[in-house]
Amino acid sequence: MVEIPCLVCEKPLKFPSYINPDNYDGQLVCNECGSLLHIKLVASEPRKYRLVKKGFKIQPIQIITAVPRPNDSEETKNENAT
Ligand SMILES: [Zn+2]
């Protein structure tokens, strides 16, 4: 298995199983710091290796709480009234 350190955090990158280390040219996200790298592998050797975006992270889906919950808004109203 190929082990290439991340350009940002220097932790070894984990290659998903769908990546063929003998012939791969594409992007990879570091599991540790979430940076997006572009890597070209030929015969398990990195031929092209560059940072695309530092600290790129796939954020978990966040529930937008711009609309206050009924209980919260009532409490706020009461506080404002007094
Ligand atoms: Zn990293």
C-alpha cells in the first residue's frame, strides 16, 4: 500500500480502495486535516502531487436554526417585555 504524507499535516494519506496505486490521477481528501490534494500515481509512485485546497472539509449537514424554536421565541419575548 502506498503511503504518502499529507502536504499540510504530514499524516499518511489513506487511499480509498477504489484508487489503483498503479495508475491514479485525481483528487484526494486528507482524513486528518481535510485538505484537498491532487495526486497522480504511477506504479505506486507519486508523479504529481500538489495541494488543491488547504483545510477543505466536507462539513456534516447542519440544521439551520435561523428560525427560533417556539419555546425559545416565547422566552425571548417575555424577557423583552420586562
Ligand atoms: Zn492532512
